[in-house]
Amino acid sequence: MDFPSTFPIWNQLNTLQQNRILGSLTTRKVRKGALIHNGSMDCTGLLLVKSGQLRAYLLSDEGREITIYRLFDMDMCLFSASCIMRSIQFEITIEAEKDTEFWIIPAKIYKSIMEESASVANYTNELMATRFSDVMWLMEQVMWKSLDKRVAAFLLEEASIEGTNELKITHETIANHLGSHREVITRMLRYFQSEGIVRLSRGTVVILDEKKLEKLQEA
Amino acid sequence: MDFPSTFPIWNQLNTLQQNRILGSLTTRKVRKGALIHNGSMDCTGLLLVKSGQLRAYLLSDEGREITIYRLFDMDMCLFSASCIMRSIQFEITIEAEKDTEFWIIPAKIYKSIMEESASVANYTNELMATRFSDVMWLMEQVMWKSLDKRVAAFLLEEASIEGTNELKITHETIANHLGSHREVITRMLRYFQSEGIVRLSRGTVVILDEKKLEKLQEA
């Protein structure tokens, strides 16, 4: 898998632009848990995920977290290069949820190409609109959906990502994804267990009844 | 006030593009309370506010509301033309908070110019980034800030917009701005009243102690 065949608008760049990107491109491999970008760091650049999984989240002053979106193979991360647009006035943190390999396009290079190319600017627009849609969906969840539905949806999402119903995940981690507290998640999971929906053990949540979870999520 | 002197990137358009916009531009005057756009309607177009005040909000299936951002003189509304980007997968509702006059650029015309002009595409990017920042700020408020601080901040914002400490606003309206319930807002305002911060009467909230509100907001 090489960069040109992965970068969605490669063919819309002219040779000069292609060479500027190839000449400045770097790759990086990080371990699960690595912090890749935080709001106060320098402008990292645009990330294109080769393989692995990244998580972008909001971090409060008190250390609370809520997951904004996740990135998988071939996904592009724009907000790690938030300096390319002066109107981006928020800070997100990005960490590796799995061992991850990605390309970095330096922010300066991308910005200069975006300024001269309508295709690149419009592609960037679509990228941002996708993330915007994620955040608006999340806002609706947070505002109008009860926590039991959100936990149900999260467990189903995890099972789908991992391809297994035996999830290696702590209550603390689930709380950090959903912007909740560990104690609250523990109480909810125990309720799920008493209903026969999951089985809990140290660091593991096993989904026993997917159908009930799906019903709960949709209710 | 004419369109060319109000539209921020007018001078970055070529004559052809300028004529396409001028030839398709319409103006509209609406009364306070008018519904200008909702997610399920047709793609209204880009709005440029001449004078007045608009409110963009999320509406839940159950009729609950939360204000996402507000638009004032010379502000541009992008999401009333959400069809110009296929990745915009959310629906907002826009209503007039005051009698408002605005220009409408048809979505099709704007989209075609955006596709050929890097300047217009990048301007659109900045517009979206501004709204994205509003939403991220709101997400932080909703997630980590207690309601008393949010009500305090809202009352101060209203006083600043209206230029008076005597606010003609119902508890229901405040609840709809903040994504809360009327009963909850009434309880909070009564608490504020008992602390000597506001005085309540039918349809009116008078701010008596701005300093206390500011302290509360920052706490």
C-alpha cells in the first residue's frame, strides 16, 4: 500500500504538487496508547492512517474525556493540522487505540496546495463536513439519548470493530469514550448483567445477548 | 449596504462569477419567529444577513431544542445550503429571532463557483471551521459545565446582544436555547432571584447583579 493509491485525490494534483507532497511526507509507527497530538502541541500535520486505529477526543480541564470520532485504515485526520485554518478554535487530543502506522503530510505543504487548488480545498471541506456530522450526531446523543442507550450502542460498535463479543475494555475506558464517570458506567453494566445482557469480569465485558442490546439502543 | 461590499470575498471572484451571483441573488424580509430553514425542507441556499438576528438549532424528535449558533448582521449561513456538500449529514433548523433581512445565494450557483475557485472553497472552509468551533465549544459546555454556569453565561450574552439588563424572555425560551427543560430553568432562576442576582416577573428577567453572574459563569 503506497501513498498515491491511498490518498483519495492524488490524481487531482498536478505533478508539482504530487512531488511537493512526496518530498515532505513522513511515516510513523506508534504503539497502542501513544499520544499523537494534543491541542497545545505544535501543528502536527495531516495524518493518513495506513493501518491501526486512532481516537480523537475532547479533554476537560479536570481530565474528563469524550470520544469525538475514531479513525481507521485509510482515514484522514484533519484536526491534527488545525493550524491550516485560522477559524479552528478548539483543541482535540488524538491517541492510538491500537498499534498504528500513518503518513504525515506537513501542515505547511498541505496548506499551500489547498490555497492554490480548488479540488484540494473542496476535499478538505468534505473531510471537515464528515467530522462535523460526527460531532452533531454526538451532540444529539448527549442531549437527547439516555445513557443506557449510549452504552448499548457503544458496546455494539466495539464488538463490530473488534469482531468479537468478548471485549477487553475497562469501565473507566467506556466512561472516557462516553464522557461519563466510571461509577456510573459500572452501575449501568451491572444492570445489564442482571438482565442477562452481558457478563462482567476483570477488564472484560462479554456480550451475551446482542439482540437485547440492539433493542435497547433503538428504543 | 449592497451585496458586493458585504460579501467578504467579492473581490476574489472574477467578473463572470460576480455576475452569476448578482443574477441569481434574491433578498427576503421575514418577521421575528419565522422559520427560515429546516432540515427536511429543500436546500434553501446560502444566507447573508443584512440586518436582524437568526438562530440555528438542533431539534429532537420530541420537540426539544438546543441553540447551536446565532447569526447577526453580515454573518453568513452555510448550513441552510447543506446540499452543497454531500458529507453534511445533519439537519439544523433556522429561525428569525428578530425581524431579519437577508440575501440568498442559490445553492447550485454557490456550489458551481466553489468547485472552480480555490478562494471560494477556502472561504467556505473557514466558515465551516467557525461553526465547528461553536459546536465544539457548546459540546464542552454541555459535557463539563454545570447548568447554573450555562444559565449565567446565557443571561450575560443576552444582555450584551440586547444592550439592556431587562430581558424580555420566557423560561421556556431559555430552556430551548440551552437544551434544558422549562421546569429546570425556572428552579435555577428562582435560586438566582433568592441570591439577589435577578428579579423575575412575567416574561421578564431583570439582571440586578452582573458581577455575581460573571463570577458564577467563570467559577
